[in-house]
Amino acid sequence: MRRRLAFIADQVGWLLGDVACFLLLILFLPLVPVFKMFEGIRDRHEDE
């Protein structure tokens, strides 16, 4: 019984890690265009 609970806890831990990674991806993916915009502004000012 204890071995089975340890296995289930391990699987739940992996699942929570995957879900957390997916949520962070969803959270930060919309920020990519903002970073690209700042990169464009920085590149324009470096040329001056």
C-alpha cells in the first residue's frame, strides 16, 4: 500500500510540474511581441 501511494504521489508531482510549466508558458507567451517591440526600439537607437 505504501509503495502504491508513493507511486501515485510521484505521478501527481510530475503532473503538477507539467501543469505549472504550461501555465507559465500561457502567461509569458503574450509578452513576446512586447519584447520584440523593445528590441526594435533598442536597435534603432544603437544605429544613431
